[in-house]
Amino acid sequence: MRKTFRRTTATAVVFVLVAVLAPGTAYAVVPTVPGGLTAVAGNNSAVLTWTASLNTPTDYIVEYSPDAFVSSWSRFMDGVSTTLSATVTGLTNGTQYTFRVKAMNGSGTSDPSATTTAVPYSNHTPNDLAVFDACPTGVIPAAGFTDTTSLDVDCVKYYGITKGTTATTFSPIDFVSRWQMALFLTRMVEPAGATLPSGEDQGFTDISGKSTEIQTAINQIKQLGITVGTNAAGTLFDPDSNVSREEMALFMSRLLKASLTGPGGNEEFVTGTSGAKEIKSLDTDHNFSDLGVVSLMETQNAIISLWNLGVTEVIAATLYQPTVNISRLNMAQMMARALDHTNARPTGLNIQGSAYSGTGSLEVTVSVTHRTADFLPVAGSLVDSFKYQHTTTAGYSRFSADGSCAQTVATIVGVNGCYIDATDRATDSNGNIATFVEVVTAATWDIYAWTAATGTFYDNDLHGGDVGKITVIAS
């Protein structure tokens, strides 16, 4: 009897060992907890990665919770996989999700990993950017402020929109009061191609303590429709309150609609599919998750339009922070980028390209503008354009010793390069010539534009200081 019992026991032990060790039948130990879980947010999704569990897991279970208190979990159904990553889809942008991972095999399921969080967001890119700049690189001088090196601040200083808080400081992190904003906006109007109204009294009862210049500016932005006041009756302006970021968007959007569209600026029909146009974007894409706090639909639309125009200084971020006060630096950034869409261009004759480098056959759209010292359009200027291909060939040069053109050729619209005649294009009433396209292939080209009286030949010794030039490199 005892031998029979021993034999039975031994057989059972052998059976258990075989069951444990035989491939594909069972596992002796459940997997260890997955480690190093991370989550990277995407558009309606999150990419999770983690480190492997020990004890031969056969699957990883991904769970998530949109509940701020993590009171319940949902399993992401991604099939059976031992891959150490997963892209969780079907999530809601702007919602914070908590994630965890478990490992399993035939012996059971591990405890969950440490959690991680992510907030999915839209990853759109702006669709209606300006092609050319109000302040091209290398053309606009530095503002000379010691507390910022921002090129956008240089730009608004160049156009006289700001004078700085002192001769050498801009105070970029300071907030902007409503009366200050009125001054900035009115100084922006004329370079942008709009007309400043009279500034006569618009019925605000709380601005009498301000200077005549400030009162006039406040009345002017009311006449332009940029502000309606802060109370229902339209009698209060609240001049000493700070401008919020949502108010800034509304001001900029309304000013752009009153401005003249410049070369390469984006414009859409005011209403419907025909008639007058204005500077704005109709695209509804954006990445912001915090616009729900904005109650006025016009303001929401303004923020979204400005984002698509590339005017908001936050492009990839998911927060616009509409209720936060705008800083002087952020104001300058938005104003400079808004000017790109308008008719604001540097003084004198200016040439710009839609691209300055590329590969293969590069098509470059070229814009030429002419402005007075006060940034007003110069109409009727005959503009000649020519170009020169860089070369290492001995004896080749742009200009001869006497300053005349040597190995240069006319552009597609130049007709007779280096000579002003009636065949050249003239600037229109807005001070611009129609854009044209130059094709550059596997070379470096300098493209020139200049103006003078009819019958004048180009002389680099005489005209070189006023000529506009861009360099385009195609590799």
C-alpha cells in the first residue's frame, strides 16, 4: 500500500513538472510589472512606451482613464502583442488621460505599472501664412533696446508703433493698458494701409483725464470699429485696465479687416463667395484646448483666424490663455506678424522672394514694393529687374569697371535689363508691382530691382545704394 502511494505521488510530481516545463502549456510565474511607462500626446491619441517584464509575458494590457479621479479604467483593444509600445487612439483632444500597463502570460497577470498622463491635442499647422514680410530680415535696423533682442520689437519700433518705455528699454514683460493699446493700434493703421478717422468724441465718459493724444486715439479705434467699449451702452472704455489676450485677438482681427491686403497677404470674401475681401482666415483648424472659456463667438473666431494667419505668437502650443493679460513682447509679436498680411513694407524700393533656397528647379515668387519715408505707397514708379548667376569663370562679373551691367540678364519681366523704359512694370496705386515668378535651377542667383527716370541705364556706382537685391540658392 505504501509503495503504491509513493508511486502515485511520484507520478503526480512528474506530471506537474512536465506541465510546467513543456512549451506552450503553462508558465511557472506571472510576469513582473512593466516599467518606465511614458506617454507622448498626439492628435486624438497618445503613444505609450515601456520596458519589458520578466518571466516571458505573452501580451501587454493597456488601460486608460479620462476620469480626473481615476475611478475606473478602460482597456485599449489592440490585440495580442508583446511589442513594448502602443498608440492609443480615439481619445478626445484637450482631455487629460491616465495610462497604465499590465503584463500577462499563462500563469496570470502582473500588477499594473506606475501611471503616466498625457493630454491629446490637435497637431494642425497654420494654413494661411503671409508669403512676404513687413520687416524682412537684414532690412530693418535694430531698435536699440537693451532689455530685448526680439526682431518683432525691432519691427514695431521701425514703423513707429512703439517708442519704448525709455530711449533704451522696451519692458517686454510688462502688461499693456487699454489706453496704451489705443495708441499702438492707431500708429499701426496707416502703415497697414488704412485711413485714420478724425478722432472726434465718441461718447466715452471715462477718458477725460487722459491727454489729447490718448483721447483722440481711443476715439479713432472706436470709429474704426476696433473697440465698442466695455459696457452695453458703449460709454465706458476703462482706459487703465490691462488688455487680455482675448481682447488683443479681437483688436487685431478687427484692425486687419480694416487694413489693405499687401502682396502675399491672405484675404477672404467678407461674406459669401463674391464681393469685397478682407484680411482673415476661414480655416477652422487650431490646436488650442482652452477656448471654451471665451464666451464671445467673435473672439473665438478671431483667435482661430489669427492662428491660421500665423499671427498668434503661440503656434504649436495647446493653450492660448485667453484670460491672461497680454505682455508688451507678445503684443509686439502679434502686431509684427499681422503687418506681414497688410500693405506695410519698408521705405524705399524693396524686393522679396517667397523662398531663398531649395533643391532642383526652384520657383521663386518675387515681390517689389516702393514706399516713402513715411511708409506711404509710391505709385507709378517704373521698376526694372535683372539677375546675375554666380560663377567661378574667370573674367565674369556683375558690373564693369564703370559700374554698368556686365554679365547680367533680364528677369522674366525685365525686358531690357539694366535700363528703365516704358516696357518696365510700374507700381500700382498701392505702391506694388504685380508679383512674378523666377525659376532658379542648380545655381546661385542675385535678383535686382531698381527704379529711376525713363531712359536711365543702371550704374552700380550711382544706383547701388538704393537697389533692392535678394540671393536665391538652388542646389
